[in-house]
Amino acid sequence: MSESQNEFLNQASVVPGTGGQAEPLAGFIPDGPNRVGNSGADPEGPNRAVTTAAQTADLPVVNNPTTAAGANGSRFVRACLRLPVDRTPVWFLRQAGRYMPEYMAVRKHHSLLDICRTPEIAAEVTITAAERLGVDAAIIFADLLLPLTPMGLDFEFVANEGPQIHTPLRTADQARALRTDRTEDLLYVSRAIEKVAAHFAAPRPAEGPNSDPAGDTLGIIGFCGAPFTLASYMIEGGSSRNYIETKKMMYASTASHASTACHSERSEESPHFAGSATDLLGKPDLSASPHLPLTTNHLPLSDAWSILMDKLITVLTEYAAQQVEAGADVIQVFDSWVGALSPSDYRDYALAPTTRLIRSIQTLGVPVIYFGVETSTLLPLMRHTGADVLGLDWRTPLDRAWRELDYSAAVQGNLDPITLFAPPQVLEARVAEVLAAANGRPGHIFNLGHGIVPTTPVDAVLQVVRQIKSIV
């Protein structure tokens, strides 16, 4: 889940405005500041081809990892690619949040969405947390649900309840009406990343005799939600315990229908888009599918899931591309609610669209971290997405999980975030256990198994960073 996603626990209601279209990003160049460009490369990217999960399950996603963005200057990026590092890199999910006084000082004057949509403030919050903690990566301060607004679904954060979608998506006609042509409205996130990347552009001083004498460059992480998790918010209208409406829509389509639709290369070319184009209130919306004639035909519910997956993939891929162009070295894909699926349901309804999204992001030349919660039974399937890094929650021993993955991907995790409330000696022992489970193997990034919770002692987080840095 995003750093900011759980802020609703004590937050006043905020209704976001759509605002005007964002201006183009200053310095926006086709190949981006942090990755290797190749103007003569295949359109699908220099290192990867978008293909099915089965075709790529056991193949390395970076054919030449030393040329990946930031690989030569960032221990964090090198660990994502399973390259040797001088020590284990460390950062924290939700490292900028309500546990930190500096962040709360900002929140006194700005709502969560105000921070997300104001590049200067989002960058300030991101930079402050990374510098305060001394971590090896900074994840941009944003929220998973930001892409919903330009797609045509307004939402708000309601105190003690969380995000609420004004008009939950329940039909194929609503899915067809979602916009995919307004991703430029999200460029405020990229402008914040550009500021963070510029701030951390210079290498940091070497930490010791075993460190690179040239210093280490702090990694910049952009992120987006995974198709299933965003779809669940859109369909349920907010958070859910049982995901009844989401699963009803999934089950309405057959596995073969979902798989075929989600492997189409362009959502607008899918045959399931034939028919009318209306907005979410049933009014004509030419921008939803501008090249299609308007009719009065209604699509069956069996088409809804594949249409929704295609539209989300289109928007999320462009959103991730904006972040990479702005300077993100890595993109993390959050599948916060995917643990609600059985392995069979994940395989039939979530694996193909997630794989397609991850592969599309990888064509941008950056590693991808794929993170879910309560996913111990799904890890063997998640491996087939081809993600460079799989995030582990604390419920699965790291050594066992990595072994079951055949060490085919890097892993991130996996300290229980509530351990940060333990006495210092207990916390030290648990951190040591995670490091021992990784056993110094290239490809481990130390993190929590979920985000830092409010009221977490900052000193405990700093203790973990000091302990990680002391082991070289």
C-alpha cells in the first residue's frame, strides 16, 4: 500500500477537485535523466518484450542489468537487480507518515490530497523523511487512488472510514466509459519526483572502507497500484472485508475470456469495446472511446472485468512512464488487497493483467518491485509476473519464501512493523533474524512487511537503520 493510503484513520473529509490540466514537465525528455536511451531500439524496449507470464516465468527481466537505471551508482537499484552490494540497502514502506513530527507539522496546514497534488510539498515530505532516517531510497509521497480521478471516478477520504468512491463501478458500461486519455492530469506526481531526483542527484559520502569510494546515490522510487487492488476500490466503493462485488464481477467472466482480453496489446483494440460510449452517469462521452460510433447497446457484465483491466493497464503504464521520465529509478506496484484472492482466482483473474502491467513498466528500463499483503500462498504465482523484486510481508519466513522462489527474483522485507514498538534488544534481535535469513545473498532489500503505523517511535526506526549500516 502507498505511504499515505492509511492516513484516513484520523483525517477530516476532503473532496478533491479535478483542477486544470497539468503543464508539461520541465525538462521532460524521451529517455529520462536516469535511464539509458536507445532511439534505435525496438518499440517494446531495449531489454524486454511484453509477452505472457508462462513464456517469461523463468527468464531474467534485465538482460544487461548493469545498464539499468541507477545500477552503477545506487546500492538500492543494484540490489533490485541481484547485483553485489557493499551492504544491505534499507528503506521503509510509508516512511513519510504520521509517526514523524516533521510530517505532522505539514499536515496541520495541508490535507493529504493537497500534499499529493502540490509538487513542492510532496517533494519536501519525501526528502525530509529520507534524510531524517538516512535510508537508501526515497519513495515519492503520493496515493494509490490518484489515477481514479482522471479516469472519471471521483473519491474522497472520510474520517475514520477511509477512501470512498462517489459512484462505484458495477457494470460493463461504466467500465467502458472510463477515460484513458487524461493521464497528463497526473503530472504533478512527476514534477514532485523531478524535484526529489534533483535534490538527491549527487552521490552521498562513502560510509566506510568497504563502500564505493565514489559514494552511493540514493534510489528514487515511483509507484502505482496493481490492477486488482485499484479495481477493488473502484468496484467496492472503498475498502472492503470480503470483496463481494469485486469477485462477482470477476466470476461473471470466464478465465479464458479474462486471459484473452488482458493480453491484447491496446485496450481500445479489444473487441469488448464495441458499442456505446457513455460517462458514469449514462451520458454520452465521446472521449471515452472517441473512434467508436455511439450506439444504445449495453454490454454484458461478463465483459466488465476485461474492459476494466485493459483500461487500468493503459492508464497505469502511462502514469509509470511519467514517473520514470521524471527520474524514478524503480517503480513499485502495490497489490495491497490481492491477499483476498485464492491461488486459483489470482491465477485466473489477476495474474495476466498484473504481468502485463509489470512487463510494460519494465520496457521503460527500470526494475519493478511487486508488493502484496498476506500473499504467502500466492508467491509461486507472483513469481510468474517477472517482477524484479517481490515484497514479502512478515508472515512468511524470508529464507523459506526466497528458497521457494528458487532465488529467481530479489526480495524485499520483511520485519513486522509492530516490532518497532518492542524493546531495543528485541527489535535488534528481530532485525538480525531477517538479515540472517537473507544470509548475505545479493538481492535482499531490508524493509518492513507493511507500512510504518502511526505512533511508531522514530527512534526505533533510526535504530534499525543504524543496525543495518553497521553490518558490512
